[in-house]
Amino acid sequence: MFTGIIESVGTLTKIERRGDDIRLTVASGKLDLRDVKLGDSIATNGVCLTVVECLANGYVADISAETVALTGFASYQVGQAVNLEKAVTPTTRLGGHMVSGHVDGVASVDERINRGKAIEFWLTAPKALARYIAHKGSITIDGVSLTVNEVQDERFRLTIVPHTAAETTLLQLKAGDSVNIEVDLIARHLERLIGYAAKDTEVKSSEVTMDLLARSGFLR
């Protein structure tokens, strides 16, 4: 589990193709690796990766074919910067939101607009994921926890404050780029639960009402 608060920007130093899989070597920048051991998880551009080798200033991780297909890793190049975050501990501040590191898909950057010292981005999400993106809800972009400020069908707007821009790779984004996205965990599970509640009461999911939610235990 992660929070989406980036701890360091790292660099891909080696990308080894192994059939449909990929083995990555990552230089970890200022990320403190003293407490990292084999088998630990590090979110790399929002993707939860398992450390298979610890290096003096980095780590090695494997990416499965399924993860490659759902993320931007297929097009990443040596030298590319990536956002890094170690898994949370029981004493970690939850400064962002609950992030699993299981990327749902890739969104495209449509526009970049400078607003004073902040940067606004308009992005387009895959249609299948758009229903999970809500105004003032949370979304993870390349591992960064962000608030959605506006939604128009599959398009949504984000505002990046100067500190976040300086401490992540988001400052480098431009129109035409692709980013890894993870939608809100609660939204995905709630949809599933409501679907089962509707089946249990022989109500179609399109007929979900406030009364159905109350009878199913979602409202008090």
C-alpha cells in the first residue's frame, strides 16, 4: 500500500527485455534504501514493483507481461525519470490517499496550461475507467496522488502546485504524453458491492436507488 506522496525521482538505468516481461534497474536518487530488503515493494511511476536485487544506490525489479500491457513501461527508455515511493508502514502519514500500485490503465495528456505558479493538465482516460473519476475525487498519476478538479466525460483536469511539480516528474509532462493511472480503490470496490446488492435484491444495477443502498447497509 502507498499514499501517492512521492519520496524521490529516480532514473531507469537498464531495461532488459525477457520475452514479454521486462527487468528494470532503477537508480533511486535521494530515496533512502537503508531499510529496503529483497521482496519489498517500491512504487515506480505508480506501479508496485518487488525488489529482486538491492544495489548500493538503486534496485532491480521485474515487470510481468500483464503489467507491461496495462502501463506505459512498454515505451519507457533508459534515462527516463520515474517517481518513487516505498510502501507505507503503520507509522507513515497518509498524506495522499490509499494507493495499491496496481495501475488500471494509461491516460493521455491533452493540454498543459500555466496558471500563475501552478500547472493545469487536461487528460483523457480510457472510457472503461472514466466512471471511477469524480469531481474532487482522488486519482493517481504516475504514482502521484492528485485531486480531480473538473470532469467532462472521459476528460478530467488536474492542478499541479509548485512543490508537487518540483518533487515529481509531472513538471516534464506535455501534450501528447501518456501517464499511468490508478483510479480510487473505494470507487472500484463500491461499484462491485452495489452490483452484488442489486443482484441479491433482484434489482438491476441501473435501478440502484437510495432506498436500495439503505437496505443493503451502505447508508445509515
